Amino acid sequence: MVPIYAVLVDYNKPLEESPSYQALRRQKDIVTIVCDNSTQVELDQNLVQKDGNVYLSMHGNRGLSKAYNRALDHIEEEDPVLEGFVMLFDDDTDIPDSYFDCVRKAIKENDADIYLPLITDERPDLGYLSPSILKDVYMHRTMDPWSLTKEEICGINSGMVIRLSLFADYRYNEDLFLDHVDHDFIRSMRKRNAKIRIIDTELHQHFSAFETNGNKAIARFTILKKDMREFYKPTFKGRLFCEYVLLRRKASIFYYTRDMRIWFR
């Protein structure tokens, strides 16, 4: 049997309340690695171990990329050959059993390196959250992911299934804390001609509404700004586009918070 791992990055959500973990713990053929980025909640390590899974403390919120790399290092220590696949999740994704059935079928067919499920959120009118389009510097949703070409397909981390051998000489960019970690990975794998395929199963991602608290919105923007500048820094066009997007985001934050401080960030 091909080994299947799941990496779940938890941030202040008790595992008993995590729909992602509750779905994963029912899958006895999947080893789930819980990377604990929590700063306010103490996760139940005994529950993870009792379920036959792996708990890794990040000793605070170290960001997505470092959590993923810690999990990958653990997998490689256990299996230096890096056989099998790994799937990625955050702590608040609804995962139906049909998703796992679809993943097992795709792995058995073994015709791609990366599998992307269909991801929806509270704005289906804007198109699928993932797969999405990444073409040159432009990134946006699509209403028809099945029409995406290999030169433009992108996607988010949630539910992504990845052939472990891709990580034999690759790790996530730890200069990215939270945003664009997934897009940076896909961009790198496209350059390596990794085969990406959509699988016909759907997950729902929970995203909170626009933040109206100025302090929280500014703190979140600070992370976004750093990550976006890292992601877009390779080209002059990308750097210009980044500043344009950040300016629009500032305007949006001001609209919802009326906090003047955002203009000086």
C-alpha cells in the first residue's frame, strides 16, 4: 500500500472542534501529523497519539512554511525514500469521506504529481477559490477550473495532495509566513514540469468576513505585505503589481475599519 500522510497545521483551535482533524482521525490508513502553531490553546497531545497520529509542537506560531517543513523533515526521517503522498490541511476545512475516496483512487491511478480538489467558500459567485489562475503576475479565481492550462493552474494548500518525492530536494520558502506559501510552491513545481491534475471532489473552506477591528486588520495586513513582497520580488513587473494590490487592500481595510493608520503601513 502506498503511504499516505496528512499535515494539519492548527492555530488555536481545539482538536475536538476541528472539522479537519475529526475527519482525518476516521481515516485509519492515513498518518496525520498535527503541527501545533497555537499560542492561546493547548492541544490534546494524548488524543493525537491515541489516534495513532503524530504531534509536533512549533513552540508558538512559526507560520505555515516552517510548519510544513517540520512535518516533511519528520516524514523523511521516518521514510528517507519519501515514498507515497502527503495532503495538506488547515484546522477548519469540512472534509467529506468522498474526498478521501477520490484521493485514494487518484493515487492508485498514479498519473500526476500534485492533485487539487475543488474548493469553495462563502463567495461562490466569484468562482472557485481553488484551483485558480496564476498567469504571469496575475492571480484570480475561475468559474471553470477544468479549462485551466498547465501554464496557468494554481491552487491553495487545503486538500492539496503532493507526491512526496518532490520534496527530495525542495522545501517551502520560509521567508513566506502565511500568504502565498501555496502559490509559491505551485509556481516552483510548474517550473520543474510537475504534473498537476484536478480531482473531482469538493471541499468547503471557511473564511471570516472582512475584519472591522482596526488593530486586527492592520496586524493581518503587516503579514500580507511582507509575504506579498517576498512572493513578487523576482521581477520588476511583479514588484509594481504587488504595490498596486497592497494599495487596493489598504483602501479596502480603510473602508471597513475607518482606521487612518492603515495608510501609514
